[in-house]
Amino acid sequence: MSYVDEVIARVSAKNAAEPEFLQAVKEVLESLRPVVEANEARYRREAILERITEPERQIKFQVSWVDDQGQVQVNTGYRVQFNSAIGPYKGGLRFHPSVNVGIIKFLGFEQIFKNSLTGLPIGGGKGGSDFDPKGKSDREIMAFCKAFMTELSRYVGADTDVPAGDIGVGAREIGYLFGQYKRMTGLFEGVLTGKGLTYGGSLVRTEATGYGLLYFADEMLKAHGHSFKGKTVAISGAGNVAIYAAEKAAQLGARVVTLSDSTGWIYDKEGVDLAAVKEIKEVRRARLSEYVKARPNAEYHEGRGVWSVKCDVALPCATQNELNLDDAKALVKNGVIAVAEGANMPTTLEATEYLQKHGVLFAPGKAANAGGVATSALEMSQNSERLSWTFEEVDAKLKGIMADIFKKSAAAAEKYGFKDNYVMGANIAGFEKVVEAMLAQGV
Ligand code: NDP
Ligand code: 2IT
């Protein structure tokens, strides 16, 4: 049996109850075959694939807090410190009722390769909780964040592990978490990124994932003789990534016609009114169904359906496995030319294969959504030198990083004979740097 198959079998047996983690591992290891085959004896002896698929450390803790009725609530907190070969653990925190250790492991595993691709010195990690922020008062959010950080504070630090936001964790939560870290440790340091601008945050971090996604997708389109000008774009999600992806798409001359949340989706064929969306989602924290009150000509549909709309470019920006084989078929039938992942692993393995087989340009999340964590690393740099850079400076750096990730992914794919397969290219390019660092540092 080949080394890759052997490790896939071993990881599958050991983590049978963690489907998302297995999906992420299979996708990466399958695409690493050409590199692993070229170095099989050495990698096997050094147990490179076993080491890269086993978290260095997994922390699970109780988070008890008091709700507005005086009732004590108990949640579970996680931090998976996956790989520190190239820098301190770095990756977001997700607060969502679906969170479990398998989901945090899949996200932490992906983060290793994504962070490597940025070219910046950050290892891979991820954390979160099964806490549901929906419908909670501001005081309840603060109580939860304080309880969460009271436990987490002993495992993180500016040079050890630096969390940030993800689903359900934005500027408000980062502020409460940072305040509690400072109270617990007495340290005012860059322990979290995505901070507010008055206490060490970086300009562009809010926009970075969405903007970066468009910078990457634009490079991919340009390499194939297309551009965003005049294109129709379908986007899923209505959170941080989706909103700023939509903003940059419009700036590049495209028309964004859809957005979604977990209850439904909007179709606005004249182009989504982002000011209205920001008011609903960022200010009022309300449901997307409110959108049609501001734009009576738009449609609101309950349930799934974003990918049934005719579009040139599809940008899944909500959550994992939200674009399945049937969706891929509908997109191809409607003539889509590119799919770029703003979310982590939003496209199922079958859907990805189908899109690639039908000539659709496909940008994998770990390359295309790396702009968020890259700008987080730029926030860490600014914190270290106790300076802050202008919006233009950070945006120019972000743009350069995304163009570089595209170049690296394209070059690695071509080198191994898989031209234009950016899934393989991104995985290989991300892996090569991490492995070199792991080998250099010994066991
Ligand atoms: P937000 O919490 O800001 O927004 C998430 C959006 O996705 C909401 O509209 C939410 O709808 C929707 N959503 C979440 N879960 C589901 C679900 N199970 N089914 C349908 N819709 C769902 O999160 P972000 O925008 O930050 O994150 C979106 C994706 O991007 C995630 O995959 C995340 O891992 C990834 N990502 C985020 C980065 C960042 O910097 N924030 C960086 C790189 C990747 P509702 O409001 O109804 O829950
Ligand atoms: O998935 C991701 O890359 C993020 N949620 C951002 C992580 C970060 O540390 O900025």
C-alpha cells in the first residue's frame, strides 16, 4: 500500500466519528500524492504524514456562565493547536451550536496549509465553542466571552497561540475576549487579532477575507482571459466574509445578485444594496429576510437555493459543505466559469470534482480565503513594532500576498503536471514549506 493510502486508512480508523476532519485530510493527502511519492522513503521514516495529521495539542474545557434569567449555562470550549513548525499557532474561534472537536480539527488542519501559503510566520490552530450567540443579549455575550477566556488565557499568548474571529466571533467578541485576557494576565499584547482600531487592531482586517477572496479570484480570472467587469456573481452567506466579498466584487465592476443566511436567501437582480445589508446584519444583527423591506423589488426565499441562480462566478462564503453535487450541476448548467471559496471547505469533494471536470476554474478556500489570516499576521507585525499602518499600506500588502498565493499555487500545480488545478497547487505549495521546517527542527 502506498504511504498516502496507509495514512488515510490509519487516520480514518482513528477519527471515524469526525467526518469533516476526515474529508479535509483526504482532500489534502490525495493531492499530495506526487510530492509524497517523490520522497516516500524519507517521509515514511520521518512519519511526516502521521505528524501533520495529528494535532500537537488539543484543549477542551468547560465554559460556565450566567444568562439574563440568572440561570447557569454550560458550554464546551476547544482550542486545537495543530502545527507550530513555521510559527505560533494562528487561527480563528468559532461560536456556533454545531461546533465539536471534529469541526475544530478540520479547520485547524486546513489552517496549517493556508497559513503557510501566506508566506508569513504563522502555524496552524483553531478553536471555538458550541455556544449559540443568536438571540443573546450583549451582557450574555460578554459573560460568555469572559468565561471562555478565563480558561483559554493559560494556553494562548502573542508568541504561542494567537486566536481571531470566525463564524459567530467578530469585533465585539474579540473586544470582550481581549479585555479578559488582559485582566487575567496583566499583559497588553497582541494575543488576538481582529481587535478594534483603538486598542491595536489593523485597518483592513475587517474587509480582508472578502477583499482577499476577490483579489485571488481576479488573478485566476485574468490568467484565463476573463475579468470581473460586467460579470454576475452569486454569493452565499451574509456575514463578515460575504459582505466584504460583495463590496469588492462591486468595486471591480461585477453585479452581486444573491446573499444568504441559515434561514433563507435573497435574489436582487439589479445588484445587492450593501448599505441595506450592513445595516441589517452588522448594526441590527437581524435576519436577511428584512432585506425585502428595504428593497421591495428583490426576492426572499426560505431555505437553500443560492446556487440555482444563473451566474458567471459563484463565491460560497457561509460554511462547510454548503455547495453539493446537485448545486455544482446547476451551476455548470447555468454556465458558471469560476467558483472561489470564501468559506472553509464549502464545496463537497464530489462537487469540487464535478466542477473541475467540467472546466470550471476552482479556487480552494485555503488559498482564496487566506487574506483574513494574512492580514491578522500583519496585525501581529504592527503590534510587535507598536505602530499602525495606513489602510492603503495594508491593502497593498494584502493584494500582493493574494497575487503571490495565486502564483505559488499555479506554479506548484504546473510543476507536478496538473496545470490549472489550484486545489493540488495550493496543497502542495503549502505543504512543502511546512515539511521543510518540520524536518529541520527534528523530532
Ligand atoms: P459570520 O458569522 O460573520 O457569518 C457566517 C454567515 O454564514 C452567516 O450569514 C450565517 O448565517 C451563515 N451560516 C453559518 N452557518 C451556517 C449554516 N450551518 N448554514 C447556513 N448558513 C450558515 O462568519 P464569517 O463570515 O466570518 O465566516 C464565514 C465562513 O468563512 C466560515 O466558513 C469561516 O470559517 C470562513 N472564514 C472566515 C474568515 C474570517 O476572517 N472571518 C477567514 C477565512 C475563512 P446565520 O446568520 O443565519 O447564522
Ligand atoms: O479561517 C480563517 O482563516 C479565519 N477564521 C481567520 C483566522 C485568523 O487568525 O485571522
